[in-house]
Amino acid sequence: MTDSTLSTSADDHFWSRVRNALGAIGQRRARVPAYGQAAIARTIGMKPKLGARIEEELVSGWNRAATQHVSLSLLVIEIDRFREYFTAYGKPATDATTGRVMQAIADALPRDGDLCLRMGRATFVIVLPDLPALMARATAKNITTAIRKAGLPHKDSHAGSITLSMGLAVGNPRGAYDKKFFEAAAEALKKAQRKGINRVESVDLRPAQEKKRKAA
């Protein structure tokens, strides 16, 4: 009887340790930051969701530009070396710094109605209807200057401070909103990131759009 009792107790202890270990793994998975999930999604070919607010702003800006027959500019911005920053400084500092970056971007926008919208942990979207391409490029430069002046330290970036990469798309909207417009800006951002940090890459869709309309 004693041997049987000891055996059962040992088994219970073993399975208790297994359950505790599985629980710890689950907790670690739950703590994976959102930017990590977005990176995984990109790796396996999935696209992170824009969010209803950003979709609304994109459609609204597109429709406004289409109705007024003016151009539409779109900036997609991402903090460089964000994963390294999170690892080096931790979540509270990362959240505080991201908030300061977002405010610096908002302060650098040319008009009172322009919005800086956050997508995920480290990405920002700015929809700029009726803003000429040259002014959109100047806005990107002003944002870069504002972030540099903010002087936010980043010890794991060779720049020594927080920098941004940006993708700019410019088009002449007509008809219903085309999701390829956002994709063009996002691809320009990826191109900037492939070339290094603190870069802006732009794509002008207007010639191709005009050619397509004439062919139709």
C-alpha cells in the first residue's frame, strides 16, 4: 500500500511540473510584442491589418482627391531598428519613445487637419490629399529633421539615435479607392529599409494612372 501511494505521489508531482512548464510557455507567447507578430506575418506572406481608422482615412482622402481632381500623397513611416530598441530598453521606455515619435511627426505636418495614425507598434500612416508632390517630399524631410532634433537615444543603431524610414506614394485618384495605392507606399518603405536607415523612397503613380485612363 505504501509503495502504491509513493508512486501515485511521484506521478502527480511529475505531471504538475509538466503543466507548470506548459503554462510558462503560454505566458511567454502571450508577451510577444505586437511588432514581433507583424514581423512574423511579413515573413510568412501575411499582411498586417491596417485597422478601421486608417482604412477610413485612406478612403476619405482618396474620395476627396477624386472629387476635387487633385493629387493624393501617402506617407508610410517606420521606426528603424525597432526590435533592437525594444530589446535594449524594454516595454515602458519603448512605449514612451514611440509616443514622442508620433507627437514629433504630428507637429511636423503642414496643415491642422493632417493626422498621424499609428499602425502596430512602430509604423505610422499619413494621408495627405491635395498636397503637391514637392510639398509631400518637403513634409518627409521636415519629419526627419524633427526626429533628429528630438535626439531620442538608440544605442543599438549606428546612428546613435532614433531614425525613421519612409515610403511616399503620390497619385491622381479617380473612381473608387484602390488598395494598390497603400501597397505602393508600403513597398517604397521596404525599398528604403533595404538600403539602410533614415531614408525616404518615393513612387509617383500619376504617369501610369494617366496612361491607363487614356488606354481605357
